[in-house]
Amino acid sequence: MGLADILIKFGLILIIFVISLVMAMYSTYAERKIAAFFQDRIGPNRAGPWGILQPLADGGKMFLKEEIIPTNATPFLFIVGPSLAILTACIGSAVIPWGQKMTIGGHIVDLQVTDINVGVLYIFGVVSLGVYGVMIGGWASNNKYSLLGAIRAASQNISYEISMGLSIIALLMLTGTLSLREIAEQQHSWHWNVLRQPLGFILFIVCAFAETNRTPFDLPECETELVGGYHTEYSSMKLGFYLFAEYINMFISSAVMATLYWGGYNYPGMDWMNGLLGTTWGPLFGVAIFFIKICLFIFFFMWVRWTIPRFRYDQLMDLGWKILIPLAIANIVLTGIGSTLLTHFGF
Amino acid sequence: MESLSNKKKVLEVKPLNFMERAYLPAIIGGLATTMKHFFRKPVTISYPEEKREFSENFRGMHSLKRDEDGKERCTACGLCALSCPAEAITMTAAERQPGEENLYREEKYAAVYEINMLRCIFCGLCEEACPKEAIYLDGDIVPADYLRKDFIYGKDKLVEAPLNQ
């Protein structure tokens, strides 16, 4: 690995980091704007034209607000909580393949920070670490509401991680690899996994909603019962980190869903397009397609949020344990039978 | 127990059928409903730039009127202050001096006339009480401000602009 490669990698990491932050910032704006449209309103329109500077204004406000650490809180853990939340949200993007390998001036640039062969497991590990940020923050606040929110977050994540893992197993039986790059390459052109795993995708997206704590599974924050849930006691940028982490998580899980089920950077007619645009602009066009898919998923997250009310907690557990897990297991069995029959009859 | 009004209706609670228990059809229906609203024209407006039309009997900020010669109509009789249920109006009367005939219609006028807009309930009783047709609540919405003292409106804000200007 030469110096140029290392520099390229660092550049890529920096770009991805900045993109995830900008996406998270503008997700907050998009959320408010989309919520407004769904409710026949206009939405934020004061900061800049159509309010597009709103995220900057909000960020400035967050930085300038007073930093409050409650007297009875554990100061160290109180700060560790949001830091951990944003850290785990940011490192998830390391294994996502953003595009095909492209050539710039004789260099082959891999549009993926690292292609580890257990990419899917890495994502799962990072996602399950993410709940520690919430738990530590909720516990360190020394407040009943925060603690309840944290407990809810933990039990919800544990319940839904099982069905998420099971829904992925059915997919892995078909792909035969844990590397996200290989999974993306297998879906060349229109061979998207969602066509082979529709039930698996539905299970996965439901679990993704639960893992990112989005409505209808936003019980950890649950404004109506728990004030603010785990971030009741947080103010200024520490609160900002929690909110930011939620939106980055949404971005990453949209990227994961797009990669695993919706073909990632693949699109029908990509060979023709690559021939037309060459080895630099062709892959970049694929990246653009990938981001369109991600944005559609983020829009879907928001669309669902402004449509469906929150689950009651026992209903949430019922859905997780009594419906999603059996369905995921059934999906595995069906996938096994289906793929065996297909290979047996030589398709 | 026998119900007194006989209006009681016992509702039958049916168990959910399979389609209802599957959540997804209902969720898709809900998504379709919200998507319909997504493209609908907003019912809200950008307030300070756009304003809705007031109804004809809207009661907004007060104005002290002048007569056809541009003289102030108010004679500081105090009936408005007396009728005011919120006690928002206060005034000080003064006698018209020679040479001020073009300013004030009667021999007595209000040297100070103050309405506390934080107290005012915009009931319009001052308007009804006034024997000289000097006060009307025909203005705009009272604007917001930062300090309480700035909500006490004096004659500078209340009196109508002179005619020939």
C-alpha cells in the first residue's frame, strides 16, 4: 500500500464523515419540512431561502446553549453517553460500499473504506453498541424518566436484534458471503435481493425502525409519557449529539438496507451506462443512484413517522417476540427449501 | 341497572380479523392518506408577509378619530374609561387654549390618553360608550413587543393621522 493509497483512503474517510454529518444535519431540516407538508403546513422558512439555513441556525443554538450537568448525575458517564452514541453512529459507515471501483488518473480507487469479510457482522456489532450510549446516558442522568427510557431502549433493541439477525440469515443463505462488497456485486444490474427476499426485507425494515428508535418504535424518547426519555436531562450540544446520532443511524441503516436488499449502487442498464461514461464517471453515477436510494429510504422513515402512532410497550414486545421472530424463522425455512429445490432442479 | 335516559347503546366489540391483525394493510392505507396531504396546498400562511382578511366586525387596535376639519373629537369625558371592564383606559383632561380651535373640537380635550394593550380585552365597550364617536377599534392586530411599558399606547400611537398630510 503506497502513500497515494493511504492518502486516498484518508480522503475517502473524511468525505464519508462529512457526508454523514451533512446528511444528518439536513435530515433534521427535511424532517421538519416533510412533517409540515404531511400536515398541510409550510414548515421552517425563515433562515435563508425556504429555510435551508435552518440546520446551521439550530446547530449554532445548540452550541451556545448553557451546558447543564445535574448535581446528582455521574459527570463522567453523563458525558460519555452522548459521545458513545455519536461515535457508534459514525463508525458504522466504514464497511458500506458506496460505489464500484473507479479509476482516477491510473489509480484504482475503492469506494469503500474497508472491505472486511464480516461486514454484516460488523454493522450488527456497531448497531448493538449504539444502545450503550442511550443506556449510559439514561442511567447517568439519575432521573426516573431517563432510566425508564434507557431500560426501554435496551430491551427493545435486544428484542428486535434477534429478528433482525434472523431475517439477515435467510439473505446470507442466498449470498453465501458476509462481505458487503460481494453482496453488492452479486446484485449486478437488476438482480436485487429484495426480489428474492421480500419477506426478509419487510422484517428487516421493521427491525431497522426499532433499532433506530424511530416512530412507531420511539418508546425510549416517548415525549408524552417520559418527557424526553433518556435525554430528559440533557441540554446544549450533548442533546444535539443524541439527536444527531439518531439521524446518522437513520442514514446508515438506509444505506445498509439499500446495499443488502435494493442493489446498492446497482441499477438496470448499468453496463451500458458505464460504457458510455467511462471508468471514472460511471461509478460516480452509481454512487448518485445509491444516494437517491438512501434518500428515498430516509423519506420513507419520515413518512412512516408522520403517519403511524406509537406502539404501546406490551404491543411492541408482542410484535417483536410473537410475530417477527416466528416469521423470520419461517422465512429461513422457506428460503432453505426454495434454494435447495432450485439447485436440485438445476436452475 | 335500568338507564334513566334510555339512550345507552351497547357496542359490540368484535375481535380483529386477520387482515386487521397483520398491521401492514392498515399501515399502507395510512401512508396513502398522508401522501394525499403531502401534495395538498398548505392551509397555513406566512403570517407577517401574508395576512388573512379580517371579518367586517373585527375589533383590532384602537384609533382616536378626527372630525371632517381634522380636529380631535375626544373631549375627555371619561365614559370610555368608565365602561372599560378591564380598566385599560386612562386619561387626563385639559382646557383648550385660545388659538387651538383648529386642533380640538370642543373646549375640553384629552391631554394624555393611554390604553394599556396588555389589559385591553378588545370588547368594544369603549366604542359603544363614546358619545362623540371618537374611538373605534378599527385597526390591525396589536403588534408584539419586548417590554411591558411599550404596550401602554399613548396619543402618539392612537390618534388618527391629520387629514391633509
